Amino acid sequence: MPEPDRRDYRHRTGYLVVGHGTRNRAGQEQVRTVFAQMQALNGPDSLRGLPAELAFLELAEPDISTAVERLHQAGVLRIIVVPVLLFTAAHAKRDIPEAVEIAASQFGMVVERHCSSLCLDSSIIALSAERFRQALLTQSDLKPDADSVESEVALALIGRGSSSEDATAAMLQFAELRSRVTACNWSSVGFIHAQRPTVDEALDGLAATGLPWLVVQPHLLFEGELVEELRREIEYRQSFSTSQKWILAETLGAGVQNGDKRLATALCKLALHTPRATSSPDSVCPRCNLAARWCHVRRPAGSAH
């Protein structure tokens, strides 16, 4: 029996891909590029031929209501929501589900599934490690071999931050997994919002190491106001330092407009293959649950993170 045509709208299931949103034009275009890649990938892990719309939670257009209406106009009855987020915190558990439910109810549509976040996906760990190595390669005075990195480089991974303990624990676990891939002399984590160490505390810790190469790596998907703030802070600190070089690594999505499709591939796999992510405030990230314990890991005693 031939396989059903993926373009057959009798299935009536559509995909709503939701980004956080930013006023930054470059960040917006990066999200749009990833969405276009999701629709153009070859093979089974693609939204090619399936009804899909992109929306932003805030600060950019189209908003969720507009995108859901477009799916309705395309004949969609059931929606699968794909959050373009690193961790499952308030936006994934509350803000996006509530906005989608309100919009879907206006058209008699059913929300079939909320996908999990990218979280500890192996492709995200690999991308993060690659951005770190690329940041070092931009420095003509540093030979980024294993010995020099392990002896001369300090790293601060900077996350968005959340009041969610599960998302915070997942970020700490991510940093631990990353450290196994790109070992350096000293590493820490900092948070822009809601958690400690704060960004200032993390950057102060970097400077206090006395090491010559200080890498600040935003663990963020795309360009935006938060990256711009980090850039200004690093430029300010560099202006007072002659013995240490401050280096800002690029975001995870920095390569999408040069044809890097790894984010799109990871998001398509979440959309097409992963189980429903619960929106209960007491739940942990289903993506982390695949690793059985990641969301419950805390910093081990004596850890440098």
C-alpha cells in the first residue's frame, strides 16, 4: 500500500513553530531562516509539504493568534506546537500554551501536542562546543590546541535564567556535559535573570582567574537585546584590561544564514517524534526525562560550575 501523501490536508494536523521574539532584526531573521529550513529539509524529519506557520510570543510578528488563524484558513483542525526554546520554563509551560489555547478555541481547533524544548539534545551540545572553538580561532595570538586551552582559557556560559528550578538544573547539567567536550582551565555559569551567579558575578569570576583568555559564551539561540548587552559589558571590561583578552562567542544560531541546518533538524525531530510535553507547573522537561535524571542534578560538591 502506498504511503499517504504528506501534503494531503485530510489529516488536518498543522505545526505552529513559536519563537520567543526580539526587536533585534538579525535575531528575527535567524528564526525565520530556521523555520524556512524546517520546511525545506530532505528526508522524513522535515515539515516539507505539511501545513506550518511561524509565530513569536512577543516583540515580533506574526503573533500566535495570527499564525493560528492562518492554520485555520489552511484547513487545520489539530495543532502541534513546536517551541523554539532551549529549556522548558515559564514560556514553554505557561505563556505559549495559554496563548495557543485561547487562539485555537476561537476557531474550534484542538491543540494536539506541545513539543519539548531543545534542552540537552546532543546537537545543541555539539553546536555550543563548536561556537567555543570558533571564538578561539578568531584570536591570532592564541594557538587553540588542547594544551593551551586547558592551561590558558577560562569560560563563562551565560544562560537566560528562569525562576524554574528544573530549567536552572538543566542549564547546570548542560554546562557539565559541555565541559566534557571542551575542557578548559576554569569554567562557570552565569544567569541574566532570576538566578545566581549573575552575569556580573560570572564575569568577575573570569577576571579573577588571572588567565589570559576569557571566553564569554551566551547560551542563547539567536541574536537579540541580551547579546547586545553582553557585548557592551565585555567591551567595557576590555577597556580596563591589558593583560587579559575578553572574547564573546557567537550564539548557537549564528550559522543558520550560512546554511547550517542543525537547529532546524533538531526542531523537526522534536516536532515529529517526541512525546507530549506537559504544561504542569510541577513537571520536569520531557526532553531531560529521556536521560532519566538530568533535571534533578544539582552542582556536585567542589564543582567549578
